[in-house]
Amino acid sequence: MEENVWSTGNNVVRQKKFGDLGIKDIALFSRSLRLRWLWYEWDSLQRPWKGTPVPCDQIDRKLFAACTEITIGNGQAALFWHDRWLLGNAPKDIAPELFSLAWRKNLKVAEALAGERWMRGIQRMSTETQILQSIKLWELMQTIQLSTSHDSIVWKRSNNGNYTAKSAYEAQFIGRIPQQQLEVVWKAKTEGKVKFYIWLLLQNRNWTTDRLARREWPHNPICPLCDQAPETALHLLLRCPYAKELWFSARSIHQRMADIALTATSINMWWRKLNSVGP
Ligand SMILES: [Zn+2]
């Protein structure tokens, strides 16, 4: 399960099943309502506002992308850079540095592919990363063949494949660490700075480069420790080969702790298992 990245940092208000009052978080709820704009952009109805910018921010769009699945047809609806139409990924995420160079960022897929318009501006690339990203993007695009059917979108969080505000609201709690599990951090017998680090980590609020990228702040796109994958909290703690090596060498000191780290697939799971009573 993907880690939750939609947290507003408000620990007072959250869903009832997470062990507290069950008052709706207004910020998260209004986000779930705003996604309706993005959903309507995909229908075939003539709406007067279509073609004008919708009132959604980057986080709205990320959440929308995580909740939907796009099947590319004629490329007339999906946005080339922003939508996750390329084998489940958005070119913007596959090649963030190229995206920053691209002249026109809101082309539809069909427009971008015609005459390779997506490449305009990209010829200015000057770094190794940009060149590698362009090769990767190019290779992935070779697998795509447009057809005559319409592009289609499915809402993954409802049974009938349609957007609902309720499911959009609930999606924002996926992977969130329940309050009791969060409070355990402060009881740990360790230094304050370590506790604080873990407390932030559990809520995905450390400044790993995926979060810097979302704010378009300066960042290194690849983990500096392994030079292989983007640096997310999950990568840094559990997935990075460098981290795995550290956990592996810790096996001689504390086998259970190390084994949990080596087998957990999310930070949520890691923390839950670490705190469960067991061998
Ligand atoms: Zn790494």
C-alpha cells in the first residue's frame, strides 16, 4: 500500500476508525469535493467552464491520479505531461527535469505525439539526468499505439468506477498511522531528536526529495545513497540497498527488529509490526 501523502498535519481531527472523535477534517473534505472538477473534465458533457483552469492544486491532482486509472485511446482527453497514461505513470513524474524544459505543458497526448511536439523545448537539455530521462521516456513511448476509441478513466475507489466525494475523502486516510501508534513514539527510550524524526517519518513529513519535488523546491531526483531510485521516506528507511545493508548488519544485534525492517512493504506496516508483541 502506498504511503499517505495527503496529510494536512492536523492530528486533532480524523476518521472515527482511527480512534478519535470522527469530526470531518474540513480541509481534507473540501479537497475530496474539488476532485469533482477533475472528474468532470473527463466526461463528454458540454460544460461552460470546460477548457478553463479548474480550481485544483498540485496535491488535488496527485490524489486524483492515485485514485484513477487511465486507458489511452485516441489521446484526445488525456494530458500528455500530467496524466498517468503511460503504463500507469505520468511523463512529468518519469522525467521531471524534461517537464521543466518543455515549452507547452498542457498538450493532450494526441497533440503532443503529432510531429513529436512534446519534444519542443526539450532540445535544450544539458545535463546527464535530462538525457537519461529523455531516453527512458522515449523508450516507454515506443510501447504506445493510439487507437480510435476515446481515452477512458476509471475511479478505482468505488465499485462502479465512478467518482464519489466519500471515497475521495476516505482515500486521504490510506496508510495513515493510527493515533495510538503515533503516541508510542514518545515513550521510546531514545533521544528526543530520534523520536521527533520517527514521529515525522510516520506521517511522511520529513523533507525527503519526493516532497521537495512536489513543492518544486531544489532537490536531487535520485537517492544519493544508492543512486538508483527516487528518495522517498519508504525508500530511505526500508527499500534503499544502503538501508537494507544496515538493517542486515543489525541482525546480529537485534534479529527481530532487523527482520521486520527487511520484510515490511510500507512504513505503516514496519511500525505496526515493530510495536506488536511477538517473537
Ligand atoms: Zn537509495
